[in-house]
Amino acid sequence: MPNIQRGGSKATNPKSKPDLRDLSTKKPAKKRRIVVKGKAPLYIYWLKDLLRQFASHKNFPDALATSFALASISFAAPFLPLPIIIALLILTFVLTMIHPLIGLMALFFESLPMFIYQAPLLAWLFMLFMGVSFLFGFKHYRTITFIYMLIALPFSSLGYFIEIPAFVLTIMIVGTKRGIISAAVAVLIIAIVSGLTGLQNTGAIAFNATLAHSAISSSAYANYLVPDKQVASLSNLSSAWSSAAGEFFSFKVTGGIVNALFLSIVAIASQPINVLIELAVLVILVFIISNYVISSRSKYKGAIASLFSILIPVTYIGLSYLSKKPYSLYPFIGFLITPLILLISELNDIPVIRALDVMKQDFRAKFGEGFEDLTSGSKETLDDVANYEETKEET
């Protein structure tokens, strides 16, 4: 028999044990480093969610509109000291959040003393505007609120930066039909007030206030249209108000109300081409933006649609250049701010675009009871279907 050698070599033994000396020379395995990213404190998320809910409130745009309008009026027709203005801004914001109609009424009654103090004849025209607003305010208070904001902003430095975002948001909130009315009323009243007071507007409306005011400066009532008084202090607030109220009700002011209406027409007639072109561009812009946000399915349709508002500063600079009048480049900053505001809102799911909802609401109101609100469900049930019970039993 062949000699069988036991205890073969390591190469022929697959189950050979590893040499302990080799293990002693191996380097220890590196420990895996687990990096834990730092998380923000919980109160940051809570605060962010709280701000999102607050900005998503249905009355939040109205509250911003009334606040900006009151701030602009306080710049254009200064009367009350700063602490009182701050208190009124907070009050107006809170009242508008409760109900926009209450906030609008508060805004009117807070603005009226400022006009009485600075331009008593203009205050009478403002009261006519208030009367028309109260007449239609119950059904259209939101539209009137945004119109008032669009009119007030261009008479303060806020108009350079906020007028274009405010106009675009107005279109997206009130819809096409009300957007056209807002644009028309805003352009006409801005031109009238600018011409009567001699204040150059900052809202990218190509209308020369100096030229328009020179056409009416020869009138005996022009002095009651120009705001030129200093802000009243807390110490003389009562005496300043009593003096202004006495002048407001005097015959020398009330006797010029009809004349002021005529002067308003003269102010617009001083530059009719510019007014008509501005009006036409804004109306076209209302159609473009509202149709895009209604038909688009993009998540960022508001930010994209706002890019069309480049027409506003381009038209303003073009008309100013052709008229050989000075212009400002600040409206371009307002244009750049607009898509940024809307993009932030859409990224955080803050509802801003309501044009489609307004269109549906108008459509239902047009047909009255003949058009059924599908969101509330049909009034019919399966019991109203003929032979339903018999068919069910047979099935």
C-alpha cells in the first residue's frame, strides 16, 4: 500500500486555521465616523409654521393693503405725530384682519383728518370718494381697499418699490374684471391728485405734476389743494385740529368744491396722451397676468406671470423720455421685488392667487339659483333616480 502522509500542508487544507502571528501584525479597523447634522431648534419650525398660517389668512392681503395705504397718506399729508401713526397702523391692521370692511372704514376715517389739515378742498373730494366707496363697499370692499392702496402708494417713497408688486397682487387677488376697474380708477385719480397738489407720483405713472399743477395754479382755490404744513406736535395737536376744521367748513373752501371738480378735469387734460397710454398698458397687463394665472398649472405661475409687469417701468421710462421729462429707475427695483415676493409665497404654499376663485364666484352669481355650486355637492340623491330600489334588489 502506498504510504499516505497525514497532516497535509496549509495550501492543501482549506480549513487551516490562520496564523496568530499574522493577526498581531494587522492594523485595527478604522472606526466609522457618523456625522450627525445639527437640527434647528423646534421653536424655529413652530415659528415658521405660525408665520405661514398667519400669512395664509384670507384677510392678510387686505390688512397689508390698508396698512400701506395709511402709511402712504401719512407721508403725503402729514398731520399726526409718529407715535399716533404707529398706533393707528396697528389698529388698522388688526381691524382689517377681523373683517376687511371694518378695516376699510377705519382707514377712511383715519385718513380724512390728514386731508382736512393739509388740503381742505382736497378733503371734500376725498369725502366724495368715501361716499361712493360706502355705497358699493358692502359688496366690493376688497376691490376698493386695493384701489385705495394703489392710489395712496405713489404719493410716498413707498411707491417706488411697492406700487408694482401691489398692482400685480391686486390683479391676482381681485380677478380680471375688478383688476381692470382698479387700474382705470387708480391711473385717473393718481393723475388728478398729482395735478391738483403738485406732488410728483412715485408709482411709475408718466405724468408731470409740475406741468399739470401750473395749469390750475392761477385758480383762487389752488392754495387749498396743496399740502404744505408741518406735522402737528402732541402739544399743539388740539389747536391745530380746531383751526384746520374751522377752515374746512368755511365758505371759502366749500364754495370751491365744484371748481375743484373742474380743475380735476383740467389736470388730466394737460397730458391726455400719457394718461391714455398708461391706462391702455395697465388694462392689457391685467388681461395678460390674469389669463396666465387662471390657465397655467405651474406651481410658480404667480412668479412667472409677474414677469410681464416689466411693461410698467418700460412704458413709464419710454413716455418720460419721449416727453423729455425726468424719470427714475427705482420702479425697476419694484419690478424685481415682485417675482421674488410671489416665489417665496408659492414655495411656502401661501395662497396668493385667487383670480380663478373670483371668476367662479362671478359665474355662479351670474346664473343665481340656476347654477349649482358643485363644491357643496348635489342636492339630488340616488333615491331620486327612477326604480332605484327595485333595480338594487334585482342586482
